[in-house]
Amino acid sequence: MGLLALALIGLAAWLIWTGRLQRMSAKDGMALGAALVGAVMAAKGKPLVGAPLLLGATLFFFAKSRPGKAKARSDQPATRAVSPQALIDARKLLGVGPDADASAIRAAHRRLIASVHPDKGGTEALAAQINAARDLLIREAARRH
């Protein structure tokens, strides 16, 4: 029972550490629920029922966090053509000029994100827009040079 409790604590710590509890989907919630039911069943003396539930939920979360999936998503936006209006909007959002280099873009991003970060009371949507603007402008600056 102690081993299963440690596994559940480890799963919860991993979910918190990676930030998955903030952006949890319905499937994630069901897997976490299965892990909790499995831990309770194992604690009540039914490890043959509880252990597979807990193990299945753990495998679900680890399979979902494979680095191969994240790379495929991060490569996708780089292949899209960037409209001139998107570049203008990104520059306005960060407050940088058209000739700004990568270090100036990063400095403007750091100043701006410090005040609108969700941990400081800002919204996730605004922080995501600012991060996207930074990524877009840095890619554009790298393409120019």
C-alpha cells in the first residue's frame, strides 16, 4: 500500500511540476480519477483492482508527455507564411521597431511579460499573445540575418 501511495504522490507531483493541472482536458481528468480510485482500492485491501488503474493512469500521462509530439507541434508554425500585418501587430504589441534585433525583442518581451504574466494577475491569453509575438519576431529577425 505504501508503494502505491508513493506512486500516486509522484504522479500528482509530476502533474503539478509540468503544469498539467492548469490545462487539464477531460481525458486527463478521467485518468487522474482512475488513479485516485486505484489508490483508494489498493489502500482498502484490493490491490488487484487498484494497481492496474493506477498503473494505467501513470502510463497515460507519461505517454502523453513524449518529446516527439511537442517537436511536431513546434515545427508547424515555422512553415507558415507570415503576413506583413502580423509582423506589424507583433511589433506594436512588444513596442519594438522594424529594425529590432533578437536581443531587443527578448528584452522588450521580458519587460512586458513581467507585468502581464498569469502569476502576476494577468491573463493566460495575453501572455500567450505576447509569447507568440516574441517568437514570430525572433524568427523574422533570424530570417533577415
